[in-house]
Amino acid sequence: MPDGEYVIVEEFVDGTFTKYINNDGGICESQEDELVQKAECLTHFSYIQSKKQVMVVDIQGVGFNLFDPEIASAVLVSESEVMFAAGNLSEFIETHFSYGPAKGSYIP
């Protein structure tokens, strides 16, 4: 590229792009869908394994090919990282543990 410019190139993925879990942890599709359940499981696992400090959110892609996830943190690291703050954990926790597959589960 001229003048030291940069570009980002991503592989083309054929199929319908679907968002399963939002940046704020909100469930975007029916919780009856197998891929949504697996995405919820990944978010749940990351939350429990990190001792409730982080969770993988913004899960999206084509089928089982997932792209561009984000990590939400229980602690606000800087003011410029508001999307990764503790408030973003609460919507997933409320939905997943109150209404979703983990309904009634103990949260360690």
C-alpha cells in the first residue's frame, strides 16, 4: 500500500451470518436453537472458569464458524473500555440463570 497505509483482509465466509450473543451478553436468537445453547455454554464456561471475572460475549458467525468475539470484564479497566465493564455481565447472568438452560443453577 502506498504511504504506509494498512488494510485488513478477512476470509470470505459463505452462509448466513448470525449473532447468537450480543456485546452486553443478551441472547439474540431462540434459546431452543442448538448453536445458541452452545454459545451460551461458552459464555457460561468462561464466566465460571475465570471466577466471575470475565466472559466471552458478542458470539457471532456462520454455523459453528465463529468470529470477532469480545471479552467482558467484571472490572472497568479504563473509561474508554465501557463496553467491557461489569454492567455487560449482568444481562447474560439474568437471562441465562433465570430463564435459560441454567435456570435455577447455583452460581458459584
